[in-house]
Amino acid sequence: MADAKREIERKYESDESGLPDLTGVAGVANVVDKGTAELDATYHDTSDLRLASARVTLRHRSGGSDAGWHLKLPVAPGVRDEIHAPLSDTLPDELAALARSRVREGRLVPVVRLRTTRDVRHLVDADGTLLAEVSVDRVRADRLFGGKGRAQWTEIEVELADGGDPAFLDQVEKRLGKAGVRPSKSASKLARALAETKGGKPRLPTGSAAPVTAGDHVMAYVRAQRDAIVALDPAVRLDTEEGVHDMRVATRRLRSTFRTFGKVLDREVTDPVADELKWLAGELGLGRDQEVLADRLLADLADVPPALVDGPVHDRLHRWAEAGERGSRSRLLGVLDSERYLALLDTLDALAAGPPLLKAAAGDPEDILGKAVRRDFAKVTDLIETAMAQPPGHDRDLGLHEARKKAKRTRYAAEAARPALGRPAKTLLKSMKSLQSMLGEHQDSVMARETLRELSAVAHAAAESTFTYGLLYGREEQRAAAVEAGAPHAWKRIRAGAPV
């Protein structure tokens, strides 16, 4: 089984003078010599260096205390998530899956071999607690594929201890700086090896030219959501707390963008892509929606005085929640390994590389994007006013749900247009987010009441008391009524402040 951890480290250039004295760093009581290790690592990538282009590294390393396979995924500058699997001759399936959104149908090959002599020091506090590990690495790099050549260098690496305060690294860097040690120009050993040997170089993302036309702005947003889907794939596979939610949001943003800016991007091309994105969002939501609803109901039940909990309500809610989770995880992993999903990623790449731009794409972004955002806002207005004109009940619930979906679409449109429209888009984005949250609470109450009715019917058939389900239902009804009572005032405030 693979283990995952958050790695926070910094790299520095070094000469033959070795490690400066670090005893003066605030909080450091002692610098402990941990000896020398010989490390032998082979880095794997596709022939066109797709992993390196995304600042992802995959290596097989022997020697040291953590020999094995390592996959490192970027989080922020100097921060990576490292997934470690035991040493083996072949790449573990779990790590291969985590790299699949990048590799897809490509073949992984050894591209670089790094042999490192590592002198290790531990920075500890007065209690002997590890603050950071500092090493002086003497590296020899050999290109194995896509080129040839050899390089060697010495660097200093400072890795924060698990759970440590990143501000401590600032103190270490300050001390190193006083000794003349400067941060490395390369983000990783692999990046430096590829740069200093002959052959292909990874196509690292650079600062794109500032968008000028309406099409530039829309496509910048489209590419950002495409990148998010690809980058979030490992998080979904690792079942992180927000991985599924965030990928689902990225699919929604893309679909909304295709619809809202249909005068910029040809919908004959984007509609089939939107259909596939809808399929993916549906698969992502199969277990997620029930999980969120179960958390809501269980939290509500926890607030009920014990004397008012009549029957095995807690057990029945838990069984209902577990039934929704059962099988959804394995199904989702199957989706992420499917040909259909990988084909969708390829399609998004092709669309990003060759967008189906229409005539309006060359137009002024403030004019073209502004009109599209105003159209969406006008539709929100119609839906809100129509819904609130209905008497309380099913039709109003359905109308407010449609208004919520349109508010979400308008929010995403404002996000995409914000670089072009500036403050007005920012203001509208904030308003639509507030409206979406309010109407989302209403819709959650609608769904909770439907579920409570179903659970109550099952409990009644099992000769159990349904009193507590009715109590929870009444509380949800009050929540929805409060939203409906406050909606006209909230909407009036939003309309008055709307910059469209």
C-alpha cells in the first residue's frame, strides 16, 4: 500500500564548502549529524516528458531511509504531496493510476538516473524534537532517454519536519543567505538534470500573454478549468476531502462557459463536450450528494434532545448513508480508468489547443463578455421573480432550484469575465455567490425533507416510531420558510447593487 504525506522543502545552490553553521537559527538547539547515505534514483516519464511538464516526478529509488517508488504532485511553490510505495521491480498499480490523467495512453520510460551522496543533518529544538532535515547533496545525473549527457552539481535541501511551521524555513533561509547561500534556480533535481543534459526539455507553463480579445479571455478560463480537472484527478483517486467536489465544480464551470459564451465558441463543437462533462459530473456526484445530505441529517439528529429520539433513527440514518457509499467509490475509480474519461481529457486538450472561435471572439471583451453576463443575470431575475410569485410548495421549490442553477451559471460567467470587466464582475460574482448559497440552503432542505419522508415510510413499515422523522421534517420546513421569507429582501438588495 502507498503512503501519502505533504512535503515542504526548499533547495539552495551550494559549492564545495558544504553546509554553513545553522546553530544560530531561532529555535535550533542542536544540529545532529545523521551520517551519509548513497541514493540511486531512476526517474520515469513519457517520451515527451508530460510529467515533468506538469512538475510531477515519478522515481524508483534505492538507498536511504525511504527507498521505494515516489510520486510527487505539486501543490504550491516548495510544497508537494509525496506518495510512497515499497521498493519493487515494476511500477505499483496505485501510482500508475495516480499519474494516469497525465500519462493517459502514453508509455513510461526511464529518462534520468540520479546518484546522490547525501550528508544529512537534523535541526532539533531543546527537547530534541525534529524541526527540519538539512542535507548536502552531491548529485551525478545521466540522461537515459530522449538525449544524452551527464551533469553534476551540489545543492542544499531543507525539508520541514512533519507538522512543522513553514515560517521556520524562512529563518533557515535567512541564516543561509547571510552565509552567501542562494535559492536554487531549479524546482527539483529532475528539472535541473533535464536542463543540464542534452535532449528534450519539459514544456513548463510560462506566463501567458495578457488576453486581448473576448476569445482570449474565454479560452483562458476554459484552459484553467481543463487544467484543474487533470490536476485534481489524483486527489479524487486518493479520496481527499474536497477532491471530488472541486473536480465537479470544474466540469460545471466549463459547461456554463460553453453555454454563456455561445457567441464566442461554436456550440456545435462544444455541446458534445458539454454532454461528456455532464456525464463526468454525474458520476462524480453519485456518492457525493448522498454523503452531504447524510451529514446534514446526522448533524440535525445530534441536536435533538435524547428524550425526543424515538426508535432506531440514528442506526437507520447510518445504514442509509452507508448504502449510498457502498460501491460508489469503486465505480468512480472505474470511471477514471475508462476509455471514455481519458478520451474526454484528450478532447479538452484538443479544444484548448484549437478553440472553435466564432466571429465575436475577435471583438472587444468588455462589450462581448459584458452582454453575455447581463443576459445570464436577466434570466436569474426572471426565475427568481417567477418562483416567488408561486404559492409555497412544489412549484416554488422547483422555481427556486432553477434560479439557483442560473445564479451559479451567472457566477461562473462573472468569474470568466472578471479580468476584462474588473470591479463590476467582481461585485456581481460576490452577489451571485451569496444568492447561490441562500438558494442552496433552500434546496438542501427540499432534498432533506424528501429523504425524511422516504425513511419515515420505511420505518413505519418496520413498525418503528416515526415521531423523530416528523420532528426533523418540521425543522427543515422552518429552514426553507425562513429562506423564502428573506428571499425578496435579499433579492431586492442584490438587484440594487448589481452593476449590470
